[in-house]
Amino acid sequence: RRKAQELSQMRYHAIQRERMATIGQMAAGIAHEIDNPMASLFSLVQVLRASAHDEETKAQLSMMQQCIDRISKTVREIVDFGRPVRDEDWKYGDVGRIVEDTVRLLRYDRRARGLQVSTELDPNLPKTMLIEHQLQQVFVNVMINALDAMGGSGTLTVRGWRADGMIEVAVTDTGVGMRPEQIQHVFEPFYTTKAGRKGTGLGLAVSYNIIQRHGGAIRVQSEAGKGSTFVVSLPIRGPDGEKNATGKNPGD
């Protein structure tokens, strides 16, 4: 029985690897189609920013520019999803700032209108080694799912703290929640709980892969009808890549 279970697991992982490779091939074609119009949009936003006179318009155009850049990077991440992991863009970065920027970005989303948004971040969150645009992609994916789960009303709470050499960020919504049988599949590619199959089922799978690449973990607590909490845990590492078990910045 044990051997049969091991073979079943091996077969499952082999199928998953094949599916990831297929995603990479499909996304490569999609990326080719997206690149040109995205470059045109980026150039147009640059021109509009140069001619804008009031600060509010400049800030909104700057946010548009960041969104365009994130779309391009997201497409590239999906292309890379089925390929071997490589080191790129690692830097000693501020997780708290990335979370705050993501919350600020999501406030412009039409799904956030009418929602209560609360941010409770430890002001002394340490820095750690990370790939910034990938980490922002994770928080965007998790928060967008929360907005969809609440359907235009409710409370989104984003908390951040450090514990046991880890930085932890929790995103809690008051949405529809999930049943136990849904929770166990939530990080699988192509699996979605969204009504009408609106989701692609890739957002959380990509996020899981990114957090694993960072040496961390992502977990979920949920109950049907009572909302969900996704917790992202990241190891605190110094600029030299060494894990800091105290959770303190070098020099503190």
C-alpha cells in the first residue's frame, strides 16, 4: 500500500510538471502578443505624465505606469513558471513598504469601493532578501482574491509582524470563505473557487511557487460563510543571505 501511494504521488508530480511546462509554452505566445501594446501604453502614459500639471493627475498616471510594468512582469513570471528557477533581482528590501504600496494600489480597484480597508503593520518590520516585483505579485494576487470573495462589501484587514526569525503578513477578508475540501486544493494550478469560473486558477499557484522560492510558506485559514485569512511567512535574511534568527536588522 505504501509503495502504491508513493507511485501515485510520483505520477501526480510528474503530471503537474508537464502542466507547468505547458503553461510556460502557452504564456510565451501570449507574452509576444501583449508586449507591443503594453509598450505603446507605457509610452503614452510617459507622454501624459510629462504634460500633466496637477499632482493628483501625476500620481494617478504614475500608478498606471506601475500597473503596466507589473502586467509585463507578471506575464514573464507565468512564462517562467514551467521553467527551472533562476536567481534574479534579489535585493535587501522592505516587506512593509511593498505591502503598503500594494494596499495603496488596490484602493484604485473598482472592487474595493465601499469596502473597509485596515492596515496594521509593525513599524519595525525588518528588511530581508527578496525579489520585489515577485513579492508584490503575491500580495496583489491574495488581495484581489479577497476583494472577489467579498463581492463589494465587507472588511479587508492586512496585518504584518515578525516572529521566530520570520516576517508574517496576514490578509483577512469577511467574504464567502471556503469549505475544507476547497482549502486542500486552493494552491493547485487551474483550481478556482470563483463563481462562474471567472478565475484562471493560476494566481495562488504562482504565489505559492514564488514564496517557496523565497524560502517561506503561505497558509490559509477559512470557514464557509465567515471569510478567509492568508498568511505569508518569509525568513528574515541579511544582505549576505544568512538567516537572522532574532528577526533584527543587521546593526540593530
